[in-house]
Amino acid sequence: MSVRAARCWLFALLLVTAPWPFVLFGDGPAPPLRSLWMALAATAVVASEGASVTVRLILGVLWGQTLLAFGGCWVIAWGLARGASALAPRIRRWIVIALIVLALGVASALPIYRTPMGTRLHSNLWQALS
């Protein structure tokens, strides 16, 4: 696996599983993908129904938070891939696969996310993204 492919896989993994701080509607870690979904939903509502200045400000904060989370995940993925660049491609591939399996397993099995706008306060990956 190339370093670029490792970086892309790790970036996707972090977007889905990283417990990133979600500070707009309460303080709790949630996957960055959830921030994107909330920002897209809020944008659709504002585009179809219009909104006041306050709602547009909240929308801007949502998008800012989403972009910050995506940027942070990219930097972390870049650093991990850069650290693994000295390894052989076969070893790098197995390390990335192991990280994917481990992260998805932990995120699926344990309630590590706090989602104040979700169906449960403490949730695992699948409950946080539903």
C-alpha cells in the first residue's frame, strides 16, 4: 500500500470513528461525519425555507466545526501515514487494515460517543450515525 493510499484510508477511518468534540449543541465527542450530516441538513432547511441571521450564524458555526474536524482528521491521517512511510508497503497495508478493524470494532462495541441531539446520550458508532 502506498503512503497516499494509507493516508486516504486513515482519513476515511477517522471521519467515521474518531470521537471529535462536538461543541455546538452540547459538549460531547461524536464522529466528524455526524457534523457533516448535521451541517448538510441545516443547509437544506435554510435553503428551502430561509432563515434569520441567528440561524445563519448557527449554520456558519456548524460548517466551521465540520471543516475544523475534517482538517484535524486530515492532519492526523497525514502524520500517521508519514510515520508509517519508512515501513515496507506490505507491512504498512497490514497495519492500516488492523487499525481499521480495531477502530471499527471498538467504536461499534463501546458507547464512546455522546450525542446530545441523538436518540441516546451515550451511543456506539451505529447509534451515533443513525
